[in-house]
Amino acid sequence: MLPAAGSYKRVLFPAAKSMPVWLYQPRNNKNPDRLIVAVHGISRQYLQQVEAYQALADSYGCWLMVPEFSKAAFPKYQQLSKGGSEPRADLALNTVLVAWKHWQKQPGLKIHLCGYSGGAQFAHRYAMMHPQNIESLVLSSAGWYTFPEDDVPYPYGLAEWPKWLGASRFAEMVQLPMLVMVGEDDVERDKSLRQSKRLDRQQGLHRLERARRWSDAMSEYKRANGVAQGIRFCRLAGQGHDFMSNAQHSNMLQLIQQFWDEREWRKQCVV
């Protein structure tokens, strides 16, 4: 069922038939208690995520998983679901993670959650609901964000939190190490970018400005609440809004590797 070392395969777990995943097995599985989960944007180019991240999986020595949030099954996966009566993308991922932990005999397994564009929207909202599953959070080129503002309604802020989502675990989410990246030329107001006067006022006119404002807002929230772990914000030189270009023609993947390596180094130095 699973791919051989150094290869990938599309896998359907019986408990989560609405969400197939692509799995890549590293050549040396030296970190079996970790899993890279890379989430695609709304163009749903699943294999681009596999192709880009498999080198990191080999370098870090852990499996890579790329969920397929199809338009038919999860049309609003970026916001976790269309509403309380629709399937939830976050719960589908959790079902697969439970199966994976059992399969790998790793009950304490945590994920390095990476999302690009719509996938970054999903990733930070997933983290607000399920921070206990996450080792680190990498957000790249999101179109817009849920801000840490108690007077702004969800999904733009934390007020009027939907009952169908259950209780937010935002206070735990802010404890996570976070890397936010965006192309320095990602300033186009294209048709896939959510736009409104209210959103533009709150978050900015384009992805670069929105990423900067969200990172600053989260950093300030962390400081105000005594959280030592900050947020790393990086611009990708010469890059616009194109995942494969970001992966192949910038230092995006190197920045992720450095972020993880420094995290591991700090843990090893704790007495």
C-alpha cells in the first residue's frame, strides 16, 4: 500500500475516503515521529507539492503527506468548511493523521504543517483548532488571514466564532513556531485574491502587505501575552505568486530547512 523509499504514491485510507493523500517515503526515515504535511492552493496542484517538498523530506528524514482537498468534497477547505452542515477539511486531515499514527506506531507524532496560498489559509486556521498536532507552522503567500482581533468577526478576526467549529484553541496556537513567507513581487490584485473595502482596510491591498500586517499583528499579540517564541517573516526576492517558481527559483525551501534545523538545535540545547 505504501510507497517504497525514495518514491511517492497516492493513498486512500478507508476511514477518510473523501480525502486521498499523496505519500512520499524518505530515503532515510530518521525522524519517524515527525511528518511534513504540505497543503496546496486553490488550483489544487497536488503533485507540485510532492515534487517540491520531497527533497526536504529526504533532508529532514521524515515522511511527506500531501492531502487532496478536492473542489467537490471540500470547496472551502481554506476556511475549514462552508458551514456546519458541510464536511470539514480539518477533521478529514485529523482522521488520516490518526490512521497514520497507528500505522507507524507513533502515537506522539507531530506535523510540520506547510501551506501555500489557499493552503496557508487552511494551515493557520487548522492550527487555531488543533495546535496539539503541530510541531511548526510554515505559511506562504496566503491571500488573507484570520487576525488576532477580538472585535472583528470570524473569519477576518476572532469575534463571533462559529459554534459549528467548536472552541478555538488560539491561545495554544500562538505558542507555535511560525515562518511566514511571501514573494516580494506578490503585489498583484488578481482574480483569486479576495477583495473588499473592509478586507483591504484591515489587511492591505495585496499578499505582500497582508502577510506583513498579519505577522506584525501576531508578533504583537505574542509579546502582549508573554509568548517568547516570535514569528519569522521572509520576503522571497524576485518572486510573485507562483508556487513552483518560488520553490525552484528562490530560497523558499532553504528557509524552511533552516527554520526546522534551528528549531531542532534549540531543543537539543535545552537542559
